[in-house]
Amino acid sequence: MTLFVLLGPTAVGKTELSLKIAETLGCPILNCDSRQLFRDMHIGTAAPTEAQLQRVRHYFVGTLAIGDYYSAARYEAEVMQLIQDLSPTYSNLLLSGGSMLYIDAVCKGIDDIPTIDTETRRFVRERFEQQGLEPLTEELRVMDPEYYAIVDRKNTQRVMHALEICYATGRTYTSFRKRECRERPFRIVKIGLQRNRDELFARINRRVDEMMEAGLLDEVRTLLPHRDANALNTVGYKELFRHLDGEWPLQMAVERIKKNTRVYAKKQMTWFQRDTEIRWFDADDEQLILEYVAAQAETTTPPTQ
């Protein structure tokens, strides 16, 4: 069995092409956008429309409630099980999205990090809200100096998660990070989409405007009661929460969404460019990509069970 992986930065054009690739292969799509897993975040995550969901079967779209805890490790386990379940029916499957860690979890495996209990997560979150990030970062330096030396110390989620592990297990976060690449019982073909920087940024800016026109502010307003959920600590939502708090004018919040999305896109490209297994294509080279997919696809029919 072959797993095709369609990846690239946000707004590069993965969604429409993923549908055409899935139709070429005659297979469903396994979503790999970590925020599209959550219900009630449809506009801000550019989730597939109802028409697109009807066109091709999707997995891992809108399956979680806002407050549900989820992780890359759980995603790996669930995708691997699904691939096993689908392999008697399909010779090829398509994983599509831009969540870097989730893609790596499926393709390479992820370290067996313990699940954090609710009480520990709440304790660390409350400390952050009361004291800010700097004291937590300093505590991480004392508790896990090895991880402190390499972590992005401005990345709130990573600092907090490492501390959660330290508190919950009595061990350093580093001790769980083995970085071992696991063998997979299927072939992996990675297809990367890219555009020149100015074109990509223009697409990002345009998509944010389209989201606002589609009712993103109203969507965010309905989620105010859940604003502390980890799922909502993401671009598009956190900026509009600040607007609804009266802290930022609406136009300022929208401009921040555009800026933060562009920053995220750059981080995605930096991450993906380290992966030598990716075959890169210009996002507009649709025919060339579909020909490549057809040439790489398994042509044998899986045995029936």
C-alpha cells in the first residue's frame, strides 16, 4: 500500500488539489490539519465545505469538541489504525494537510510522551495566566536544562507542555524524546506544494479577507465561552478575542491575523525544507502533479478479506 502525503504551507492550494488527487487514486482523504479536527471552527480553519466532503470521503474533519484534549501521539495511533482498517479496500491513500508535527508522527513516528492529567494542565495554565511566560521558562531551565537549550522560549505551548511532563512524571521532557524513526508497513510518497513568497502572502491576505466576509467574527463570538480551550489558541481566533475584549480595533485584529498567518507559513516552509524525501512542485502545476501521482500509485487491487 502507498500513502501519498500532500503538504505545504497554509493557503498554498492543497484543498482543491487534494480532491483531484483522491479522485485520481479513487481513495478517501485523511486530513492532517490539527485544527480542522475540531467542530465549530469551520471558517477560521478553512475546513472542507459540505460540497467537498460530499465529493470525496474525508476522515479526521470535525471529529472533536472544542474542549477535547488531543495530541500528535493520539493522531498517529488513530491514523495508523485507520490505515490498517482501510488497506484491504484501498491500494493507495492520501494524507493531506500542513500540520508539521502530525505529518511527521504518521511518517516517522512520535515519541511516546505521557498523556497529561487535567489537574496538571490546569495548574501550569493558571501559573502562566498569573505570572506570564518568563517564570515558567526559567523553571524549565532548572528542571530540564537540555530541552531549555533547544526549545523556542517564546513558544508558550512548548514551554508549558515540557513543564507539564516534568510535573506529571517527575522526569525531564528530554528523557522521553528519543527521536527514533519507526518503520512503516507501507510506502510513503511526499508531494510538497510551493509558491513564490509574494504570491503566497497575497493568497494568505486574500483568504483572511474572505474568512471575515464569510462570518469569522461571528464564529469567534460563539466560541467566547470556550476561549481558554487549547484548540482556540491559534491564529484567527486569539486575535479576534482581543478585538472582542475591546483591546484592538477590528481592522488591527484582521491585520494581525494576516501577519501571524504569514509568520506561520514561513515556519512551515522552514520545517518542510529539512525533509529530503519531499518532491516539490509549483502549486499551479496540477497536470504534472497528477501525472506524478498516477506514475507512483499502486496498481494492484488489495486482497479482499
